[in-house]
Amino acid sequence: MSKTLVILHGWQSSKEKWQKIKEEIEEQGIKVIVPDLPGFKPENELQKPWDLDSYVDWFNGFIASENIAERFFLLGHSFGGALATKFVLKYPEKVEKLFLVSAACVRIKTLKRKIFAYFSKIVKKFSFLPFYSLFRRATYKFIIRNSDYSQAKGFLEDTYLNIIKEDLSSDLISVKTPTVLIWGNKDKSTPLKDGQFIKKQIRNSKIEIILGADHYLNSKNPDELVKIILNNL
């Protein structure tokens, strides 16, 4: 029976960013599916704010539309890692093995996060201004230093706020699916300490560290990433 690997990309990313990874893994006779997650392209703009459960429901429907009958391997990067984790918590019977690559599962409510949530509400009050879009983008990029939110438009703004509210730290212990964590030790977006924490919480897990790598393993360290994936499929 052939193996199937489904890859969930990160926030504001796309399937194109995983094309090289897809092609190299497919050369080994493994079927690879990389969907475009809703909200990040003009053709799949959100019609209302989503949360992580909305993405889980969408992904479950996507899997059904692909007619994947057998258990599949699931890889999630960054935001896609949080989605993949929530999916296996709800549908553990569908996934053979979970790969979490720099996964954004740990979102503990620090003072910085609380200030960001409060500040975002204040900034929105100026939405009536004609130059609001420019003001908002500059504020989040240079003052708050959160480029993910500064690039979000339309319903994606509230979706982002919904996503970062959900901390999966206490849920990780319930993950029973065999899990491979892949992390760069220079990752500043989801620090290695997050990966090490996740490993402690998920009993049946292992961690692979790529030295010198940051958050974007798929674009900057594709060969090393592919090697680790193939060795664990």
C-alpha cells in the first residue's frame, strides 16, 4: 500500500512554498498532497472570521474530497502545525504519524501577548481614517513588530487574533499519535524550547534538530528537512 503525506503550510504561506519538498518526497514513490489553506490567496478569501476549529472542519472536509481511505501521514509547519495537532486530537484514527515542523502550538498568555491583544483593539478604533491601512501596517510592523498581523486583511485580521488566543499546551498530553518534531535551533518565531516542551508533553514523540536553521526550514533547509521526513515515514 502506497503512503500518503499531507502537508499543511504556515500562516500567510501557500502550497508553492512546499513544491521542492513535495517533488523530492514524491521521487521516493510517496504521494504528497499540499492544500492551500483558506484565507491567504484572493481566490480563497474568508467570508467571516475563522478559528482553529474552523480550519479543522475545513481540513476534514478536504480529506474527504481527496478520497483518502487509508491512514495518512500529516505534517504541519508553524500555524499548520497547530492545525495538524488539533486535527489529530479530534481524529486520531485518521493519521498514521504526525510531523510537527516549528509548530506554533505553545501560545502562553504572556504580558506581551496581552498588550498586543489590547493594542489591536485600540488600533481598530481608527479604521474610519482614510489612511488607516497605511497607519495600521506601519504600527504593527515597526512599533508592535508583528508582521503576520500587519499583512492580514479583511476577516483574516480577526482570524489571526482567534488563532493566537488558542494555546494547545495543556492538550498536547492527549496526543497519542506517534509524533516527530523537527526544529531549527536558531528559530526565533517558535523557539526550540517550545519544541522541547512539546516533546515532553507528547509521550510517543522524538525531536530532530537542524543546527543553524531558523523557522523557515522548507525554504532554507529543504534537503535536510526531506531527509528527516523520509527517514521517519
